[in-house]
Amino acid sequence: MAGSEIKVLVRIVDDDSDLRAAIRFLLESEGWEVADYYSAADFLLNDDPKIPGCLILDVRMPEMTGVELQSELKQHVREIPIVFLSAHGDIEMAVKTLHEGAVDFLTKPVQEDKLVPVISRAVKLDLIKRGLSFDHEKTKERFRELTEREKQIVLLLTKGLLNREVGERLGISTRTVEVHRARAFKKLELHTISELIQFVHAAED
């Protein structure tokens, strides 16, 4: 399947509109496509399960909690990777959700350098499970066109590092990272981080 045909979506379910907006802004600035829902019922009614990606899920919400939504999804064999967010450091609850298959359990206020790598990992898990990837030969040809610096940058981006963190790791400015990133995306004919993760996964295979 061609990379341009694979849409990937990060869903956010949280009754706190300010938090939803903040996470959405962060993820969209890093190149993710995002949808947000104010409740579990809103998510169940309006989300398209055929689109791969992951779910950022608040634990404590009115009517149906995040844990109850996880159970509901599992009951209907909809195994979208879930990243839980909680303002309450409840270890017992964290253990329970992870035991039930959640990818991670993060506490609020969530730090971007913790959230972004987890999102990258969760999306990759879903793509692998669904068997979605790029054409391998074309992938390798395009990857060979990258300079060594561009390869370094795209590989670090797929690990969930922010532009600033990539710059710190390589000893270059954030602006230089952005320039190399833009050139690499153009050569690879990609537009989003989710496409890049699919691309690199195929190249590694």
C-alpha cells in the first residue's frame, strides 16, 4: 500500500477542553493528524475504527470513565493502542490498565518529551498489527537518496524526539533540524510524522 494512502489519526478523549486543545496543538505542531472528543460516548459515536493510530484517554470522566471505555473497546474486539492520562497517581489503576493492554499510563500535567515518544510507539504498534506498510523497494530507493544528516534526523524523529531534542542530540540548532527535516520529507514524498514512522518501519524491514 502506498504511504499516501495510509491515514493515521491520534484520538484524544478528555472532558477537559483546555487540555484537549493543548495536546492537540502540541501533536499537530509535530506533524500528527488529531481528532478530539469530549467524552467516551462522543468517541464511540463519531470515531472511525478503520483508521489506524492510537487513543490518548483520560482516566476520570463523567458517565463513562477511561477504564470503562477500555473495557468496552476490548469487549467489542477493537484493540486500538491506548495511552492513559491521569491527574491522580493511582498505581493500582495504572497496573490494571497496563495489564489490560494499555501502551502506557502518564500523569497530568503530561510532559511533551514523554508523550510524543509514547505516541510514536503506540502508532507503530497499530500499524504493525494491521499489516500496513510502504512498498519496500521504492522505500529503500528513496531512503538512499537522503544525506547522512537527513537519515540521522528522520530516524530520531521516529523515536518520538522533538525537533529541539534532535538538535541537542546532534549538536545542531533547532532551525537546522527543521531545514534538514523539510528536505528529507520532500525527498521521501511524505507529509506527516505518522507517514515517516510507516516509511522507516518498511525501510528497516
